[in-house]
Amino acid sequence: MIDTVPLESAIMFAVAAVFAGSGAWLLWQLRVPQGPARVYVYRMVGIMALSGGVVLAMSAWAMWRWSLET
């Protein structure tokens, strides 16, 4: 049986996808040689956005599972 995703979890999954996608895009841009300041910013923001997206997706999944128990 497939359970429907609550609206709150769906919104969290969508935001997590945006964060993770943005972070992955920034890290992907590091393939091209760039200045040291841009490399630093892309690396820091990319890693933070990607990890934030992963953590938010895990939280959304946990919230979805907890909503099934009630």
C-alpha cells in the first residue's frame, strides 16, 4: 500500500530538492578553472547547500513516517 505524503512533508521534500540541486550545480561548476575567491565560495556554499538538502530530506522522510503512526 502506498501512503500519501502530507503537504508539510511534500513541501520539505521540494525545498530539499532545490537546496541539493543548487549545491550540486555549484560543485559541478568547479570543473572549470576559476579564481580563488569563486572556488572558495562555490565550494563552501555548494557543500552547505547539498548537505542541507540531504538533512532536510531525511527530516521530511522522518516526519512523513511519524505522521503514519497516528
